[in-house]
Amino acid sequence: MSTTKSSKRRAAASATAADADAKAVASDNAASSPEERRALHRELLHSMLLQRRFEERTAEMYAIGRIGGFCHLYIGQEAVSTGFISLLRPDDYVITTYRDHGQALARGMTPRAIMAELFGRVDGCVGGKGGSMHLFDKSLGFLGGHGIVGGHIPIAAGVGFAIKYRGGDQVIVCFMGEAAVNNGAFHEALNMAALWKLPCLFVIENNRYGMGTAVERASAINDIYKRGASYDMPREMVDGQDVFAVRDAAERAIARARTESTPTLLEIRTYRFMGHSMSDAVSGTYRTKEELEQYLKRDPISLLRARMEADGDLTEDDWNAMDDEIKAVVQDSIDFAENSPEPPLEALMQDVLVDTTSD
Ligand SMILES: Cc1ncc(C[n+]2csc(CCOP(=O)(O)OP(=O)(O)O)c2C)c(N)n1
Ligand SMILES: [Mg+2]
């Protein structure tokens, strides 16, 4: 992620787990000089706060009927997207699930392109025909946005194969929820990735629930990262509310993929602060309010903010200025989406099949 002002505006990218047993130790994987450290921390904060503010407004727009269909918020998990994506090169790849707004913003997709897509308008990143679950941007190496649980994991392996076949040194980061690991596609893809030594990062965002089902009720193994042992794959469990812990683990896995073409399985312990989707209550009947309150104490944005304040890198005025700037960018994306037209009727039949007869 660049540190330029314009890319900061474009960028958007955060999470907490009360996991005392999370293995990764958060180090200051910042920079050598205090100025570099300050700039990096500000950039990480900006990325996470943009995701948060964007989705708060998304929920509002959904409630008043501007956005329809399926819509899953990422609030609480922002340190995961920011942690990984802030370390990628522009020519790397990202692929993810339907809970994709945060990662798209972190990768540099504009709030305008995403909000217009959520509104189903022509200026959306895929012309208003994909919606919340299907954000794509080829120019950013952002390969979706996939609605079928586990369905994108073999695609990630395929991208890893293509990178290796062409002799490149890019990596692909494949984000998924913890419920995806009980899907056959997960095992087939991880086996191939390990066997063929593909440059893939399989990043499991373990937010404890697949819709309303707790991981303990669905998985024979609760320490998901241990599944990497089946494929002799390097593996790690990480505190997903601490952006520095995420970056530490990401840095190791990216280096392994880039220089040794070796995949890694990462279990990132995190938590979603909202319901599974916009049609669910925030706490529902599957989890208690007390549990939610416990996790809210480790809001990834509050943790980073507190750290920066303690380091003398952020004043209240700095925070307010950043927040105001981000809120204005998000408001601008809403105005933009409101003014963008709906796709014409003919668009229905476009992009359905690839024309293999053209050059
Ligand atoms: C193959 C398949 N089965 C079922 C569903 C319905 N479904 C949508 S989201 C979801 C839960 C997935 O949970 P998880 O992988 O933990 O991701 P999270 O929603 O927590 O981010 C399910 C079962 C689906 N989309 N695809
Ligand atoms: Mg989950």
C-alpha cells in the first residue's frame, strides 16, 4: 500500500479475539525511524477506519432500502485485511468470500466503485450486476468476491499454479471463513498447493461462527491451523485483532511464498461485531450479548489508536481530522452512487458468456 495521499484516499482497510492462546507475538514490525513508524501506523489506521466508516454507512443505506440483496459486513475484522494487504505488491493477487468490502477497500478499490456496486448502479466495479458479494477489479488483482463457501479456494490454487507456470514471484492471498474448512474443496486445493509448492496464502478468518453455528459444533478440530499438518504445510495461529501480529505472520508467509514458492495456512482468530448478514440481528440467539461485549473490548481500531496515542503518534485532533476526512470520502461515495444510473436492460445479457471467437 502506497503512502501517497491519493492512494491513502483510495485505500481502505481491521479485528479482536479474546484468544489468550493466540500464538503470534505482536512486534513492532514498523519501520526503522520514528517518522517511518508514524507514517506506517497512520496508514494502517486510515485503512482500517475507512473500512469501518464505509460499512457503517453501508448498513444505514441498506436499512433505508438503497442497497438490496445479500450484504455481509466485515466490522470487527479489519486488522486482517489491512494486515495482509498492506504488505502486498501491486502485481500480487487477492481472492475472498462474500464478506469482501473491507478487503476491496484495503486493496485500493475506490469507495465510489464499491458503493455504486452495492447500489446496483452502472458505475459500480462490475457495472452494478455483482452487488455486495461479487466485488472484482482485475487491474488491482482483486479476483472477487465469491458467494459459494469454499468455492474460491481451488481458484486460488489455480492462480498459484499460473504464477509458478509463468515463472513469476507474485503471491495470492486467499481469505476464507473458518466454516469453509469443512468443505471438500478446501482439502483438494490445499493438497495440490502443498504437493506442487504453489505461492498461496490460505488465510482463515476464524470469527467463531458460520452463520449461527459455533465452530465447536461444526468442526472436529477447533484449532483450525492444525489442519495444515495433513498437507505438511507451514501453519500458524494469529491474534486477528492486533494488526501488528497479523503483519508479522503475513510477512513470514509472503516471504515463504515469494522466495520458496511454499504455501502457508494461517488461522487468524477474530470476531465479527455485526450479525452474519444484514438480515440477522447483531447478537442473535447463537451467541450471548456478554460474549459480544467481551470481544468489543478488543476492537482492532481502538487497539491501534491506543497504541499510537501511547507512542505520542496521534492526538485527539489528529484522530478527528482523519475521521472527518474519511467520513467525507464515504459521503462522496454515497452521493456518487445515488447519481449513477441503473444498468440498461440490454446489460442483462452482457458478460454472460465469453466471446471466444473475437481476438
Ligand atoms: C457451499 C455453500 N453452502 C452453504 C452456503 C450458505 N452460507 C453462506 S455463508 C455461510 C457461513 C460461512 O461461514 P464462514 O465460512 O465461517 O464465514 P463467515 O460468514 O463467518 O465470514 C453459509 C453456510 C453457501 N453460501 N455455500
Ligand atoms: Mg466464520
